[in-house]
Amino acid sequence: KMGNLVADAFYYITHFLNYQVNFSLINGLGIRAGINKGVNSYGDIINILPNKKHLTILEVTGEHLQEALKSGLYPYISNFTNYTNSEYNTLSLKDNITISKNEKYRLVTNSFLSIGKDNYTSLKNATVIEENICSDIEALACFLKSDKFNIHNYLKN
């Protein structure tokens, strides 16, 4: 659930800052702590994301996205309804738009994944739209303070 929380935070902050993105993509390896009862300080957020990466918006094709999800380590994605198939053959946005292999989409991710690290090599072929939007820590802090955040959606069952 922490991966979903961070992915949702990236998606939220880019829309809050008036960037147009279709989804966000993160990997779970950068998340080092969870929330059990809440986040009470900036230090708690740093414990969750201690490596401080910056957000980058990329333009990718549906094919690049499929490749990233297949080869990347521990992917989490926001604004999707269907991506649990291990082959990632059918991908759909929450508004029931099916991702087409040749169409272009905008995604927000962190600076580490945007250069193809942790096996997200297909992202290296993407077009960079905007870099250094804010840090992942700032994105999470803003999301946690927003009216869009509901802790019960992210607590362990």
C-alpha cells in the first residue's frame, strides 16, 4: 500500500501544479518505511523516502510503458484500473481508456527511474517534458496534507 500512496502523491502533486500527466510510475525499492497510524512529522516522510529524488515528467509510448512494467522492479502506478496481469498485455486508465501501444502518454516518475535505473530501461527512450518539478519528499508531504488523502486507503489490513 505504500507504493500506491507514493504513486498517488506523485500524480496528485503534478495535477496540483497544473501539469498534464496520465499516470505516475514508481518502484517500491525506494520506499523504506510505512505508516501505521499516520505521519506526524517531516522526519517521518524522510524515513519513508530517504533517498530524495526529484520528479520528472516523461512522454512515453504505450509500448515503452508495457516494457517498463514487465522489466522494472516492483512497479506501482497511479490512475490505472487494470495492470495486475503479469504480462501487462492490457493496460487501462481509470477513465476506461485502454493504453495503445503506439499512442503517447505523459507519466511522472522520479529522476532515478527516468534514466532507466532498476531495470526501467525503456524509460531512457522517453522524451523528457519537465525535470526537477519538486522532490519526492515534498510531493508526499503535500499529498498527506491535502483533502485528497485518506489514511484508511493506505493502512495495512
